[in-house]
Amino acid sequence: MTADPVAEHYETLLAQHYTWMFGASFDEKVAEQRALIERLGVSAKAGSARTAIDLGCGSGFQSLALAELGFSRVVAIDTSAKLLTELQTRSAGFPIHTVCSDLDALRELVEPQSADVAVCMGDTLTHLPSKTAVSKLFSDAYRALQLGGLLVLTFRDLTPTTSGLDRFIPVRSDAHRIMTCFLECESSETVVVHDLIHVRNGSEWTLHKSSYRKLRLAPDWVCGELAAAGFRVERNEPAGRLGAIAASKQS
């Protein structure tokens, strides 16, 4: 069992429900993320030698989207062996290289100035252990990108404090599974996310549960840290229930 509480949460609970909880087919999610990535300024000509990095790839919505856009190599990094196995199964024929690793090791995984695009999407950014780790990731991504390269982020702004019944969020339900999460704002820096998943087996329902911490990151703070790392923020806009930021490497 891993010592990383977020990785442990995924391996023991969330990974097996991850793709299902989005409420759409895998192909629909890939198409959705491709449209979002393109909207945020990412493009690649088919057949060109261009590299993209998917930071916290999960089961591969963004990895497949980047491959479909024409990137000749996609490096997909995640701590969940289960989700990487799902991605490998779905990505046959695509130039996707999976790496089971923490994002803190990005400097060891990718050569300097070797990537054209890096994405860190879903809500991956808030899974990092501290704001210092977020700033380090921006610095490491800057190092990995070529001049003019683009870093694309999406994340949930958890800085507003929720209380009472507003802490309870229905995620998805069907005839066999019901997923709910509730939030505890424990400090100005972090919120504890409790995932509750009821699974039906015949007439019986079994509760599976786990919790982990997420960072409370304000978009203005993220933009400031990107600028401190050397990026220029090109886009800062809503993306459904998340916020989206695209920033380019300037020198």
C-alpha cells in the first residue's frame, strides 16, 4: 500500500469507478476534452514530430484527445496503475507512452525543452500535497517545454467555503451504483473530500468509502505562480464546473 494518501484513495476506491463517475461514455469524454484542448489553443499537425505530456492522465481522456489531434508522442503520467492499465487497453494503435509516477518526478521523466504541450486537467492540480508542490510543477513544466510551448490547466476552485447541506454533492447514480461526496473545509489551504459509493449486489447494497485532501487554489494565485515560473497566461476562463488556464513559455 502506498504512503501517498491521494494515490491510496484512487487505488483502493476511486480508480475502479473513475470513468463511470463522469456520466458519459469514454469516447464522449475524449471528444469533449479534445474540443476543450483545441479551444484553449492546442494544436498539432498530423504526422509532425510533436510531443505532449499529460500530467495526471487518469484513464486517458486527455491523452487520447492529444493523440487524436496529431501529436506524435504523448507521455501519460499517473500514480494509479489501475487507471494506466485502462488507458493502455484503450490506446492500442496510438503513440501513447504511460508512466506510473508521481508528478514530483517530472524533471527525471522528461528531458528539458522536449515537449510542445503539457496538460494537467480534470482536477489533478488540487491533488498535489501543497502549494509549494504546485509551484514546483509549474517550474518543472516550464523546463520541459520548448520555447512557445503551452501549459494547459483545469481545476476546481475550492476557495469558497461550503457549510451545512451544501457540503454534500451528488456525483452520479444508476441502478447499480450511487456516488456522493461531501466536503470539509478544514483550513484556508485544504479541504477534505469524502467519497461514498454504494454498490448493489443483487438486493444488497454495500458502502465503499474513503477520503483525501485537496488544495484550495484560487485562479488568481495560480496565474501569479505561472507568471513567477516564466509563463504568460493566454487564457483564463470557465470550463464547465472547472476553471481553465492556458499559459505559454516565453523565454
